Amino acid sequence: GHRYDVSADVELRYTTKVINRFTIQTNEEMLRKIIEHLIGNAIKFTQRGHIELNCQQKHGQVVITLTDTGSGIPADKQDEVFEQFAKADAFRQGIGLGLTVSRKMAQKMGGDLQLDKAYTTGSRFILTLPVK
């Protein structure tokens, strides 16, 4: 339901490398909240290029990545994005708390949420959840 908020210059992509269907026992509501928050952030900071949601299975985990070609997070702020009240600067108001809550939810489900610091063309968040 995010299509309408996105700039016309941004392509939304959903890709998967999952070959065999599998089931994860997880809290669907929490998972949806995390993904919606990540997509919402990506939309806020991406004016052109693409936002890609990818899902794959690796080493007994589901790995969901959300990659955008937005403004990214400055290197000196990357360690803070998950801290309770971190805000990269005034124009990024509100980015901090949602990520803190999202990471806590991921950890509650036995997984984690990380920022991929090696990706520099925007932001990439990596959500990992165990396949039970």
C-alpha cells in the first residue's frame, strides 16, 4: 500500500531468491511493522532510483534486505541510528526511535536488524530471522 507515497522517479522492487517455500514461525504483526517502518523511511529519503525489498534464505535464517538509493546515513551517524533518540540531523526527524523499536522487535523474534555500512549508494537495512 506504499505505491502512492513514492516519487515517480523511484521504482519499488520486490525480489526473492527463495527457491523452496518455507514457513517461519514468527510474530506476523511485528514483522509487518518492521518492514513497513523500513519502507516508510526509504520512501522519505529516496527521491530517485529504486527501493528494493529482497528476501532470501541463508544458513537457517530468513534474510530480508531493504535497499534504497536515497540520501543514506552519514558515516559518523551510522553507529547511532539504533540508539534511542538518535537523529542524524533535523531534517531526519523521527528516523531514530522507529529503528530502535524495529531492532528490539527483531531481537524479540530471535533475529536482528542491522545497517549495512558497506553499502554507500543510499541505505541498506538487513533483517535476519531464524527459520524454525
